[in-house]
Amino acid sequence: MEHTYPMVQQRGEEEQTVLGNSSFGSIIRGTRGHLSSFIDSVSQWLATTSGAREDELSLDSCHSAFSPVPRNCSTFSMASTSVPENYYVVPIGETQMVILKRYENLRLIGSGAQGIVCAATDMVTNKPVAIKKLSRPFQNVTHAKRAYREFILMNLVNHKNIIGLLNAFSPQREVEEFNDLYIVMELMDANLCQVIQMDLDHERLSYLLYQMLCGIKHLHSAGIIHRDLKPSNIVVKSDCTLKILDFGLARTAVEAFMMTPYVVTRYYRAPEVILGMGYGENVDVWSVGCIFGELIRGRVLFPGADHIDQWTRIIELLGTPEPQFLARLQTTVRNYVENRQKYQPVPFETLFADNMFPPGADNARLTAAKARDLLSRMLVIDPEKRISVDDALAHEYVNVWYDASEVHAPPPGQYDPSVDGEHTVEEWRGRIAF
């Protein structure tokens, strides 16, 4: 018998996904006609885009177009000497995928340091899914903790704007042999790396931002800070439904205060993280602001070459922070920052000029001026002055989509404090297995 995990609800044909059911579709259809042009443009990008930028290459990117892998594969190499009865072997490049037989028609859609992702068909539900094989999850304590964290948090959250965990399995039958972990998720059409290349109108810009904020609010309601928001960790369907994924770096708000600064992909790293300060929930707001600005400008806002250059890129555009902020820094960091070249902020009317936005929308609240105002509140160096998720959701540029059932969704499941504990590789292995 295959080893599936009792803590994961096994979802069958009765499951109803939220894909294709966003309020965006019905609202736009009532005011601007059908979404066919947007769907066609996404489909075109899916057919022509070769991948994400090198700095954002992610195992969760969903844009490669490979032919389905044939099912009758012959080679196999595992610690055990035989393939379990309910499994079969699929070679994906140099990797062997040992897959439950319910999943067929595998094709590679993404790869990275954390593993690989394949699209497949679930023959039980007759629905498309994404299967993620974690790369060497028990190679060391760091890998094991990240695997456990992602597994637990995906099973904890329950929101239409956060990727859902449909199943998890391993071909190994005994804990001592347990080395491979497969996570089954909803299959999306693209990630924001591709959407950034498209010309989006205000309705879609605003709606994508609204969904990001709803998903982040849900995580924060469980005391979880994502910490690694970036375009390749945000996926969309052609109907503009958005979901956040990849919780391997997520932390609780309490734990985050003492965390190392080396978190979050550099381009989306908040100033307080760069400067080694304690940080809270609005570290995610900064990342969302960077992504929102990138959607508008079509390129990364702060493309730092290294940790120090990242800070320079930020102050070149936003200006050197005020002395009150610098006074809160550690002495050595403060001395370094104070001795750097001083910059005046570039006006947001220049950073995000009118010609970077689409023509006016049907709704008077969806304007370039309103978008700039929200960006100016999100991209604030001092985290104490940065807008909160709740206030961002109430902003005029976003609250046109406000739906209490989405903003105040049912709370996540009970958070497991052991996610933040320190254990050996064998202990992490056992925690995932049982």
C-alpha cells in the first residue's frame, strides 16, 4: 500500500475548486464584456514564453511546454529494490519520478533548487494537477525543516488565493527509507513572470493586487509571514484567478523578529530585512508593492547585484531615510548607512508616469493617480510608516473588489508550533511521515 499522509484530506470527485469562479469574471463581464481577449493573450504567452528570468527560476513556474511523458517507463533506481504496487516510474530528464498510478500524462513544467514540478491528470477526479517532487528533502536539517514547513502550512491554509494541497505521497513504505516526498497541488496556467510582460488594464491590475492582499491577510491571520513573495511564487489562471504558493521560507510573526536577513529573493527584500532589523507582517507588504510596481513598469524595480547594492537601488529611488529611522539601526549598520551617498526621492509621478498605465477605466476609482498613491504607501522604507494589509485592502484602488467572504475568509487551521522548532533530520522525517 502506498504511503499517503493521514493529515492531508484526500480529495476526490466531490471537491469543488475555485478555479474559474472569481468575482472578477462576473464583474468585468457586466461592465466591459467577456474576458476572451485576456484569456487569448495569456494563452499566447503560454505558447511563446520560454521561462522566467534567471534570478526567478522556480520549481513552481508553470510555463514550459513539454510533451507528455509516456507511462510505460522501464528504468528505476531507489533505496528499495522494487516499485510499490500502486506506483509506476517516470523519467523526467535526469530525475526518476515514482508516481501513484492515479496520476497520468506527466509533463515537466518547472524545475529549480527545491525540486521539480510536473503537470498531470488525476484519473480519479479527471482534473489537471501539479505534482511537486521535493529535491533531497532530508539531505540536511535545513532542507528537512523547509520540507516540513511547506507541507504543514499548505495543509493549514484554506483560502481561494492560496494554492491548495490536494494530496501528498511517498513510494517508500517505512520511515527509515523515507527520502522522497511528492506534493499534489492545483494546476495553474502561468506565473506572474509572464503576466508582467503583458499590458494589463486597471481592472486586472487592481484585481490581481486585491487577490494578493487577500491571500496575505489570510496567512497573517494565522500568524504566518510568507517572506518569499516574488512573481514566480504567484500563479494565475486565464480567468485572472490568482494564488500564492511556496511556503518553505514562511515564519511565524514571533519567530521572524529574530530571523537572519538572508530571506526573500533579493529584489523583493524589504529594507528592514536588508538592514538586519527585526521585521513583522508588513515585510510582505513591501514585496507586494515591488511586484505591483513591476507589473506597471514591466521590469524589476530594485535589481540589486548583491546585498549592499540592493540597499543602494532602493535609496536611489526612494531617497535616504530620515534620521529617526536611522537611529533605530544597530550602530555599525547606522554608521555605514550614514556614510553612504545621500539621495533625494524620485517623485512617484516620474517612477510610475501616466504613460506606463493603460487608458482610463470604467470605474473612476481605478486611475493612475490612485495606483501611485497606493504604491507610495506600500514602498515606504520605514516599516512603521508602511501601509498595513488591512489599510491597503481599504484603499480606493483596491476596495472596488471588496468581498467580505474573501477578505475575512474562514480562519486557517490550528497552527502547529513544532514548525518553528529545532529537530534532527530523522525527527523531521518522522514528523512528515506520521
